Amino acid sequence: MNENPEIFPAYRLVAEFSDGQRLTFDGLTEQQAQARMEAAQALHGDICWYDGVTDQHYDCLLYTSPSP
């Protein structure tokens, strides 16, 4: 049994800021992820661009469960 299972929130955004940082933001809702991203502007400056994450766990922002 895995004692430290990976947890994937329902939504994940990626954004690049004017200070050059590229960060991801998770949320149980898209609005929650976006609010976290917008709050990061206080530390990193303006958002240059953002998009939904697409990787092995996410398809354009939304978590997709792996196929068995």
C-alpha cells in the first residue's frame, strides 16, 4: 500500500509572470485556481500569459484519470 498517495486537484493552470517565473496553480474549481494565480501577481508581477496544463494527468486544465 502506498503510504503517500499522489493527489491531483481537479484543475491546474500554468502562468508566466513579468519576473520570469513560470508557476502552476491548483484548485478544486477553475475559479479557485485562477484566484491563486492572480494573487501571485503581488510577488511576481503581471501575468504575461496563462493556460490550462496538459500533461500525463491533465488535459487542457482538467484532471483526467489514467486508463486502467
